[in-house]
Amino acid sequence: MALSDDQLDRYARHIILREIGGAGQQKLLRSKVLIVGAGGLGSPLALYLAAAGVGTLGIIDDDAVDLSNLQRQIAHGTADIGSAKVKSAAKAVAAINPDIDVIQYHERLTVDNIEEIIADYDLVADGTDNFEIRFLLNDACYFSQKTLVSGAILQFDGQITTFKPYQKGANPCYRCLFPAPPPPDVAQTCGEAGVLGALAGVVGTLQAVEVVKELLIIGEGLSGQLLLYDALAAEFRKIKIPRDPNCPLCGDSPTITDLSRHPHMK
């Protein structure tokens, strides 16, 4: 697939990078990424992946734009209030880059649809704030052998990592880091605890960087490492995440062999 003159101009700053070049840009244009959630993290993810020329973006979210979203969810504007987030995000992507094919899923990701949806994508990016969905994504991506780039934010703190436990070696899964969801009375969402709006941009953009690196197989990825950002201290640090040999999903003697333990949500 030869790049057009417009594409050579649009992606010129990528093409002159030795690690990307014309071949890498063509690979990005052929790539397909599923973004789960079109909110605080999904917004910068979608916009920067579109700008980077990732050719197909799937965006799944069952929510509509609310005025309270606009403090951090930059893919949406005041005129989009009341519209489906996937529709608003697709409009924002199209305004940035007409090269991109956006597939909209105005629905909730569930055990009943997840395998069919993720099957068509090269990589999945998680931008949710829901532990139930995070565990479901982790398990489904493991069984489907899909790389999962995960981000999370709350108040002034953010974290990013990459999960690809289907690959051999020291590649843990989400369950190696968090064996079980926290109790409902402990787990807080951004709506309950608050979040600095610009923090979503920092973490979502870092996720976009990791997605591009994984698609192009360049640089050092975050599998086996958790990148933490403390906005108040202006501090980044990385901690190692070991693979847990006793993990019920990716360990030596797994007890989770399918998605049957996840509740069906029709």
C-alpha cells in the first residue's frame, strides 16, 4: 500500500523517524485498535491514535455526553451534550483525520459480546473506570491472544501498563497485579472521588504512545511494569509486576479456562 502525497505530508514527522519510516506508517494505517470507553482516557486515545494514522479505530461506550464530562473528556464539546459518546468521538476523529475508519459500538461490553467484538482487532486499549469490565477485558484478551494496554486515573494519580500474558516469559496479566476486584464499598470511581481533568490527558496520551509502540514493536514496552504518575508531586516512577505462577488465569495451573465465571449482562 503506497502512501499518497497527502499522507506523505500528513505523516512526514513519523516517516523521518528511523523507528517508524514509511513502512511503519503503512503498518499503522493497516492496524486496528479497539478503544473501550470514550471518556477521559478514551478521548485522548482516540484523538492521538487518529492523528498517528491508526487506520481502524473501534470505540465502544454505551453512555451519552453529559455536561460534567467536558472537564476532561476532550473528544466531546458542549454541542454534543445528550449525544452518544461514540458518535461524538467519531465526529472528533473525522475532523482530525479522514483516513481513519471508525467503528462505533453504542453498547456495553459484556461477556456475551466481547469475544466477537475484540476478534477483529490487533490490540485493545482499556479506558474504563469499572473493575468488572477490567477483569472481563483481561480474561477475554488472554484467551483471544490480544495485547491489552491499560490505563487508570483517580484524583491526582494515574497508572499505565501493558498486558500480554499469552506470550512466553515474564508477562503478567491483570490478575497477577490485582487477584480480585476490591469490595464495592472500597472501590471509587472518578464521579465519586473526583479527578483532575488534565490528568486524563496525560495518562490517555501515554496510553496512545504505548499502543503505537506495541503495534510497531519498537522501544521498551510496559509489560511486566506499572508506570505510576503522581500529578501533585510531578513524579513518575515504575514498579515491576511479576508474573504470578499461582495466577488462576495465566499461572502454571490455571483454574479459569473460559469466561463462564463472568456474569451475563443482557
